[in-house]
Amino acid sequence: MIRRFRAGWAKATGKLGRFYCRHKYLEDVLQLLPYGSTALDYILRKAACRYELLDQLNDAEESLDRLSSIDESIINAVRSMMHPLTLEQRITCYRLVLLGATHSESLILETALDLLNTNSVTPQCGPPAVDVAVSRDCKKVEFTLAQGVLTVTDASLMWDCNCRDPYPAEYERVPCPIHSQPLGESVTRAFNAGLVRITYDGVSVFWRQKKDLWPPSVDAFHMVRHLADDEYATVPARTVCDLGCGTGFLGLWACDKNASHKHVTFADWLLSPLLFTHVNFSRFPKMSAFTPHYMLGLHDNWVNDTRGRSPRPFDVVLCNPPYLPVIPGFESLLYDSTVAGTDLLEYVLEHAGTLGRTVYVNFSSVAEKEVNAVLRRTGHSLRRVGEAEIVPFRVSHAFDKRGYTQALAEDGRVMFRPDSVHPYWHSVSTYQIMTERHAEQPARTYARSRAKSAGADSQGYLYRTHNPTFRPSLR
């Protein structure tokens, strides 16, 4: 009820403001008022700008193109100052770049974020070009489009194409599970250029191929499946944060499965993910039962948290961050995609105690060295949730950098399987970050853990700094 009132009030005052701006003679009439004419002029003009922006944001696909150009400026600027600067300096530069990029696109950032958080915006999308349905074990993927249905059985990935995989010349390439079928090219065109709806475990999200917008994939699917098996639905938590939200899949899944959640925060450092998360939340069947917050900022230093909208520490934090390490000689990988870099992963591992009471993170064996360095420095440890998943390493941005994948293989971060659909594989696992708080007060969420993996102690702890065995097996 309150959300509908806010949306109606924003539209009504916006129309009034736009009418005032279009009819210049009203400025002269306003001057006849004895008091408050300047303030009223400011209010009406701001309302008009707010209404224009509201109208623009309501077209999600058109807005995505506009926001993507802003995001690209942010990515290039922030990535270029990753290493020479401290975290505090990067945050300051990020905010300056953000304000400059939005100003150049005539976007009033404060108003846009306020519209998202007051639910005044109702972004509209057309029908999806292709529907992607993934089975719970991720072994079956169905692509449904106007021409028919393409089904991949015994799948390894959501997009199980191996056409661009870097197979050595001496090995014969296994037929592509997608393009060896009649509808392969049609599905590819729809998947790469159109609106895509992805459904897993009862949760559907819209996504579109963009440099700054990453879809939910097997990483996220395996993460939520292991959380469900770990009885996530019974974890008492009023507030939950999806940090690095992308399409908002993790946050929506958490709200769908855990009845105790009431406030959900979706956070990202780019604008396009927040817009599409809003699109997906507005289509969420249970949306009326939750209060959403959309936060923009680097890590958890959010530019629109001035009024304490998003309470910290959260009861639960879910994070499926980028984990491609930037190794010497391949620094340019940072500029090609948001999936490169381990800065968010390292930040969450280091600051888990202040982020949330229970923090879950998902990452790959390719980032094991970076993770171990943080664990040794902080004294934190990890409890594996479920089993490690051995999945294909198929990141097109990594393949575009000649020699990068081979360098990972030589370093033991990925392994080569010449007789499989995909040549390179890695291990992906979900962990709960164990801080000093957990050592003092063991929570029931991990005290009752069913420690399935070898080497776990009586409470399910797997990796400790005094026993640095953190190396997910690839065999």
C-alpha cells in the first residue's frame, strides 16, 4: 500500500512539475507569491526531472543501454587504479568517477537510486527471446524459443558450448552439445542478442548479454543447492544481503526458501545489475512480503546508504564474487569483463565479521592462492558447505587472452581433460566464513553440519590457518 502511494505521489508531483517547466509564464506567476517562490520553483523543477527519469527507467531494456555506457566508464577507471592505490583511495576515486560518468549522461544519480529504493519505478521488459530451464542437478538444460525446444542432457554448464574452448591442435574436439543440434544457431542468436529468462529451483530472472551484467550460472546453482542441503531454510535471519548481486538471483532464492527473511539488500558497484535486479524483484511472486534495498558502491561502501537504509551487520550475507586471478602478464584482463579480479572475494573474506553474522561465499580453485593469503593474514577459516563441484573452466574472456588458461594449468589452478566435452576444468565450492565470533559462540547453523568432506573435524571445519590445506582437489 505504501509503495503504491509513493509511486502515485511521484507521478502526480512529476506531472505537475513538468507542466510547470513547459509553461514559462508560470514562472512569472510564481514570483507573485510573497513567500517561498524560490523554494517552490526548486521543488517543481526537481519533481519534473524526477518524472522524466522515472519514465526513462520504466523501459528496462532501453535504460540498460544507457546505464551500460556509464558502467563501462566506471569499469575502465576503477580497474586502472586497482594496484597503485589503497582501498580508501580507490573508494574515493570510484565515487568521483561515478559522479562524472552519470553527469556526462545527464543522469541524476541520487534521484535514480531513490526511485529504485522507494519502488516508484516499475521497469518493463518485453517477452524473452529464449527461456532457459535448468534442472536441480544441473544435468539437463532446456532452451525454449519460438522455433522449438533445444535440450542438452548430461550438461556440464548452463551454456554448454565448447566451440571457443582452446583445445590443443593434437586433440580432437568433441561435438558441441548445443551447435551439433538443428536449433543451435537460433538459440545462440537469441541467447547472445535478446532478452533471456533463466529458471532454476523455482526462481526466474531476466538477463541480457552485457559486459557489465553476468548471468547466474552453475556456480550460483551449485551454491544454492548446497545451501538448501545444509538446511538454509531453517536459518533464523531477518536481514539478508546479496553482495555483488548481478541479476539478484541469490537474494531472490534466499527470500523464496527462507520464511524468516524480511529485509533483502541487493548491492553492486555498477548500475545495470541494480536495474535488472529491480526488474527481477518486481516480478518475484512473494515480493510483497519483503522490503528491498538497492545499494550502489564499491564492496560495502555504498554511496546511497546515508540514511542507514541497509542495516549492518546483516544476519546473512550471500556472495558469489568474480574469482579470475590477475596473474603477471595478464593485467589487461581486468578491463575486459567484471568477472576478472579477486578484490571483492578478498574483501569479503577479510571483512566477514563486520559484514554479517553468517557469511557464505562461493569461489573456484583458480583463486586458491589469493584466498590462502587472506586467511593467513586474518586468522579466519572456512567451512565447506556441501561437496566441491568439478566443472568446466569455460570463461570466454579468459580464453581471449592467449596463454592465460595455460598459465593457470601450469600453476595447478585448473586441470586438462583431453577426452571430455571441455578441455579445462576447475573446482567450485561454497563456504561459510568462520571468524573470531564463531570460534567463541558456535552457531547452530554450522554446529549441526553434516561434514561430508574428508578432513573435517567434529563441527565441520575444513580449512584453518594452522593447517593450510586449502586446495580444492581437481581429481
